[in-house]
Amino acid sequence: MDIVEISKVLANKTRVNILKWLKNPEANFPPHQDIDHFDDGVCVGFIQDKTGLSQSTISTYLNSMQNANLVIPTRHGKWTYYRRNEDVIKAYVEALKTDL
Amino acid sequence: MDIVEISKVLANKTRVNILKWLKNPEANFPPHQDIDHFDDGVCVGFIQDKTGLSQSTISTYLNSMQNANLVIPTRHGKWTYYRRNEDVIKAYVEALKTDL
DNA sequence: TAATCATATCTATTTATTTAGATATATAAA
DNA sequence: TTTATATATCTAAATAAATAGATATGATTA
């Protein structure tokens, strides 16, 4: 549980927003074409559309969030879905509460 | 409660260490010359010595931490003491728990 | 298998952060 | 009232982060 590495991810409004949106994909994203649930998260394109930033920037952001273990990717055909890693998010908040 | 601004402060090992050290000044710093308690925190020089970074860097760090309301400065003669702002730290962790 | 689509990576530019030396300020001491 | 001490601010250099265009990869489709 690296507080500094996770804090670096959270030190950016867009990345914090992505995490918040992924809490409730039904409310924040349109339905996917091939599946009727968000069990594995949301595809990169939807996240990109919502932020208005470039595809490469969002891919970089999601990669950094994945490196910090804050999100989990799952490949579905040509799409990559990202969902929150609730265990790590919870553990981070707990670590702040005790260590900070 | 600005999650991004506070996360920027926590995105640096030295600044996180300073906050941790200030939790227990008795254990982490020598006694002050003029007073025999740490009620108003720890003087800048002691914090600088412990980090090994330059005086101006530590002053900048403490300033950024103060801007984020994470620490509170108090002037005692020619020394400035810094202590944790427990209310804001607690509120930040709570905000993460609910918003993030 | 050629074309297409979604995503990742590479490269480059702009902007922000880190860090320290030099200087300024504010207080205390001689 | 000069001198010393503690801290803050200014300036500048080095490093890192943000961002996007171009290109590559991997999967589907024609």
C-alpha cells in the first residue's frame, strides 16, 4: 500500500472523476453494445468521450491507475473494460486513516 | 475539501513523512530550547534537519501544506512552529471514504 | 486476407514540480 | 543599533507530468 503512488493518481481532477464515474457506470455511461451490464467496468472510448481528452491521454491515465492497482482491466473482444479495484481503494483509505 | 489539492501534497514522500512525524513530535524531534512542549508543533529547522533537504525547500513544502490547510503555523519569537490540522486531515479521509 | 475498429505505445511539446542558492524579512541578542 | 538567527521569498535549473499526434498492435468484420 504505497500512499505516495496512489496520491499521485488522485492529484489530478480527471483521474479522480474517472474513479468516481466508475462507482456507478449505469448513471454515467451509455450501455455497451455487446453486453447489457458493467460487471467488468467501462470501455476506454466511453471514458474518453466523457472527459473530452485525447485517446492517448486517457489510455496513459488508465495505465497509471492500473499500475497503482486502483483499476482492473478486462479484455472483451476489441474492447478493454476498466473497473474499480474496491479492495485497494478501501485499503488506501484505511491506510491513510491509520498511518497519516 | 479539495481532494485533488490535498492529494498533491500527499504525492511526495517527504511531505507525507512530515505529517507523520508531527503526529508524535516527542518521539521524532529534540526538545525546543525556549519551551518544554510541542503544543504548537515543531520549528522549521528541526523538520529541515530530519529531512536533510534545503531550508528553502522545506519552507516551500510547509507553505504548500499550509495552503492545503493540512498544517497550522504559529510564531514564537524568531521561530515558526508547525502542527497538524487534525480536523482537515480527518475530514479529508472522510471525504475520500464517501466521495471516492 | 484486407479493411476496420478499439486500445496501447511512441515521440514530442508544453506546463508543473522539485530543489537549492541567493536574497529579503522579522525577531532577538550583543 | 549593529549583528546573528530563523524563516520566507525570489530566481533559476533539472526533472516529472500533462497532453496530443502519429504509429503500432490486437481483435473483429467484410
